Amino acid sequence: MEILRPKMNFRQVIMKYGYPFISKEVADLLGIDRREDKENEAYKCLQRGEIPSAAIKAPVRYLILQGKYPHKEKGVETSEYSRMYNKEWYKFFLDAPFEISAHCCSIMKKAPMKNYAKRTGKMPMTAQMASESRLRTMKWLENGCNGFDMKSPISNPLSFWTEQDVLEYIYCNHIPVASVYGKITADYGVENPQGNTMELGLFDEGKPLFETTGCNRTGCVFCGFGCHREKSPNRWEIAERFSNPAIIDYMLRGGAFDEKGVWKPDERGLGFWFVIEWINVHGNLHIVMPHREKYLEQYITQDTEKFLMA
């Protein structure tokens, strides 16, 4: 077995590129030009709510961020704007005193695998599912489970599975899972009889609801993508309870402004407390922060306080 390691750790990625919040799509929309040049005319146009010239590098991103990307019916543009590609809600990030980025996935997860594939000639097989995100759904519809003709060939045999399919398979076949997930339970309800659910076919009718008693999903513990859609207990509260509370503390504590006034991790920690609080104040997204009062009391200063006023 060969263990692959990234060239940068998570702290280094944040220092160079920014924090992973909201989604990969939103991070890409907002992060690229902010890192390149905050004084460029296209960036200033975005802040003013204007559509920059078509001469800029990627005008589509600006239309999406302004909520003015045209809606299409069977590939034909209509006079309406697309709701699916409207990210106008997240324009407030343009004034954030920190960077956001999706580079963590590329650097820490994808790059080591791509380098290994290039070195060995072996292609990856993953367990990602189309149901996990709109982006993965689109990729599955475009390439199917086996994207052998893609620029970077990949096999995703579980693309058409759902989370319930996975839990059902584990439950019925008594497959051991990591302790952080707890046990897999099946809620049959009051009237539904118990039995071998695998015999009920592909569809969910008559099947119980499968759940974990511990974490329902795991992954990068520092990932903030989608956290604004979670209620308490959210991913970090659950990770603190079932995994390693010291990691969550390191993630939340610390942080400081650099010489350019950009919030970044410091020797005390990654500084997520400030990022989450700023997003909640200016975006009204209600991201759950474990022990919020503790971190505000311990780390808030005159410099941070002025950014946390609505």
C-alpha cells in the first residue's frame, strides 16, 4: 500500500488561497479576481452591481453573480434570468476581510491522485454519488459512471446510488464501518413489517429509513462547504462529540490580520470563529459555531469588532 500526501497542509492552503465556505461554485465565482487584484475595474464593477465588459476573462461568472445569467430552454436563451445559476445572494462576500477558495480539494485531494495516475498509469475509482451535489449530478449526466473518454479518466460506480442505498447495503450485509458513524439503524415505522429490505426492489416504497447513530457523513473536518444549510447539531458539533474535539478547537481559535489587512490563520489556530461570525453578521446565514460565546469572548479585539458590526 502506498500512502499519498499533498504538498501543502490545510493551514498552508488557507494562508495562500483562502477559506472553504458556501460551495465550490461560489468560491470560484468570488475568489479568483479577489486574489489577483482587488483594484481591477471588473472587481469594482461587481461591487457596484454592474456587468463588466465582455472583454474580461470569464464574463459568465459575473452574470451569475449578478443574477443575470440567461435562462435556457433546450439550449435556447429566453428573456428570463436563470434561477439555478443565480448567486446574487452571495455578493456580500466581495467585501469580506478574508479570502474564500475551493483550492483545498484540488491541492490536498485531487493533485496527489493525479500525480499518482501520471506516475503509474493507473486511473482512479471513487465512491462519489450524483446525489451529493448539483455539480456531480451534471458530471454524471454528461459522462456516466465510467468516464473513460474524459481528459482525466475516472470510474464512479456508485454515481446512481443514494445515501439510503449505501446505508441499506451496509445494514443488510452486516458490513463493519468506522466507529465515528456509530451503528446503522432502520426505522420501519408503526405499520411496516420488518424483513429483508433488499428484496423490495430498487425503489424506496415500503422500505425503512436508515440512519447512523453517530456522524452521518465524514470528510475533511475543516470543510465549510454547505455548512450554512445545516441546523444544530451541525458537522462540527457532531465531529466534536464523536471524533476529536481538539481539532475543532484548533479550527475555530486564533487567526489574525496580515500586513494587507486580510484575515488568516496564525500560530494559535485557523481562525474560523471570525470567518463564521462575519458571514453570519453580513450574510444572515446562521452558520452554527460550537461554543460561539467562548470564542468571541476569548478572541474578539478592537480590530475584529469593527468588522463584526452589522
